[in-house]
Amino acid sequence: RDGLSDLVVDPDLRELQARATELIQSPPPSGLSPVRFHYPDLSSAIRYGRAEGLRLGLGGSLEPSSATRVRGSAGYAFADQRPQAEVSVERLLTPEWSVAARVRLRRRADLGLAPGAAPLLSSLGALSNSEDYLDPFWVSGGSIALERRTDAGALLSIGMGMERHVSASLVVDSSPIRSSRGFRAVREVDEAELFRFDLGYLGPLEGPWNGRGLGGIQAFVLSGQEGTGLAIRAELDERWGPESPTREIRLLATGWSWIGDPLPQGHRLVGGRGTVPGYAYREWAGRRAAVMSLVGSTDVRGPLVRLRAGLHGGWVGGADPSVAARWAAGASGGIRASVSVGLGLAWDLLQLDLARGLRGGRWQLLFSVDRRWWDRL
């Protein structure tokens, strides 16, 4: 009836897959230069902290072919007086599979179970109030990872590499603006050269009551002269509400378990901003930890002003006594909980919350930005 009676469709699936791979690897020119500036986030260009002082960086990307991308960045911390650098090469193998190789020199890692604030706010806190919301140490080495994206949008990864861990040190005593208050001490880790093997999964989740979100689990083994340990980390970010929410409930949960020799860097820090607000910042440490935040919000004056309220909880245990003494941090002594109430401004981009810890806690007034922007800041 539509004039297609002579059309015969008998596809060879292998031929279609080969053709799809060819098209993906050789798309038409985009008009963009193959050499461009590239910054993973704003803080890779400029940041400030107690273990670096002022740190400036520069980054770029190169695409020698449509299926290959090379990215590099380098920076210099003026108070620490040492360079930092990272180079990665990413190659698309098929529409589903890709491989990436990375080399790092003094990449900054954090001992917290969850970030305390967006990197930009951490730098502003360090400049204005002698608090950079990080417990850093340095990681150098190389790795290779194989990744697969599924039709459902999930990401599977497997990788291995070598790492060298080195403690950071306190190179700035206080904020240049508020010099009367000193920075927190930098927590030490064991210097070690370790082999690392990774497995990871991150994918979309559909929860009950029309919930939608992301869930992931990562397991990695660190093995070397300091012994062997297995780390398991699980994360959940679930939301309930319409696509353009006037009301929304959000659940954030993170768990951590370290199995094996009690290296200091196998412990995670919890407490205060970013985990259980209303308590001293990162006052608990252990090889096992879990935190949860359940926050509801609703518009009170269009999308510009939202009312927020939250319930937060956390637990930390299994600290090695020597690590607890070195870090001046111990177990949480059971579950610690807190409540919060606040305002979200400008589509919830800016957030102002008043929190209170319920077991030996205190009042805290916290300013933050929407977590969905943290990776860009």
C-alpha cells in the first residue's frame, strides 16, 4: 500500500554491529579543533587549601581520531612547592566497550566517607575561615580500566594499576583573612606502594512509589608491602517527585567496609557537614561506616524559594586504636542522628540549613549548593 512491497529486510546482526562501530569511530567532522583547553572542574584551575596553599592548574585535550581522546592537566601548589599532573588516554573499542589508561602524579585523595562540600566552597572556607573540608593525602601511579555501558544506561568497569600513597602535610597555618583561627591538623597515612584491582557498577534504579535515582557499588583490593585489604563501597541516590518538582523527597546513603590489614587509609572519616550535620567535623573514624540523609523540599514562592527539612544518621566502627590515636578520632558510639531545616534558593541551587545533632551534638548553620553541581565546581 505504501509502495514498499519490493523492499526486503533481512539484516545480518554482525554486519550491523560492525557498521555501527565504523560510524561511531568515524563520525563527520564537528568543526571543533582537535586541540582544546580542558578542565575537569573549576577547582582544577584554581583552589586553596591547608595542604597546598594556592594551587593553579592548566589542562587540555587532544583528539587524534574520533575514537581516541587524550586529556592532560598539571598544576603547581605554591605553599607545598611541588607539581601535580595527570594524563589519560581513552579509546572507544565498540559501541559498548571502551578502555582508558591513566598516569597520575600527586593526585589529591580524601579520607572522608563523603565530600564535606563542593570543592569551590572548600576553597572559600579555607580562605575565609581556616576550614577546607578535606583530609587529603597524595596518590601517584598508573592504571588501566575497561568499561562497558549497557542499553539500560548502567556502567560496568574493571581495572588494575599501581599506586603510591604519601601523607600530605600542613603547609599553611591559617586563613589569610582570619589568621586568628588555625587550620585542623592533616591526618597522616602510611606511605606504601600498592597494587590495585577494581570492580565497579553504577546504574539507574527504579525504587518503590515511582522513585528514580542511581545506585552503585565499588570493590577494590590494595595489596603490597603493607599487607592486603579489600574495600567495598556502596552508594544510593533516590528521588521521589514529579519530573519538574514542586515537592521532592531525596534519599542519599553511603556505606563503606574495609576488610584486611588496618591501614590508616582504609579508614573513613564521618561527622558534621556532608555526612551527619550537627556534630564536629569528621570526629569519627573507622574501617566500617554508613551514613544516610532523607531530605524533603517544597516550593513556597515558585522555584526561587523552597522549604527544606531533613533527617540524617550515621554510624562508624572498627577503628584501629593506633589510627584513632593518630587522628584524634574514634567510633561514633552507636548511631548518631540529627535533624535540619532550611531554605533552597534559585531552583534549590543555593541551600541554607540549620542542623542540630541529637546525641551530644550542637547547632550548626550550613551554606551549600546543590550536590548535582559539585563535580563541576
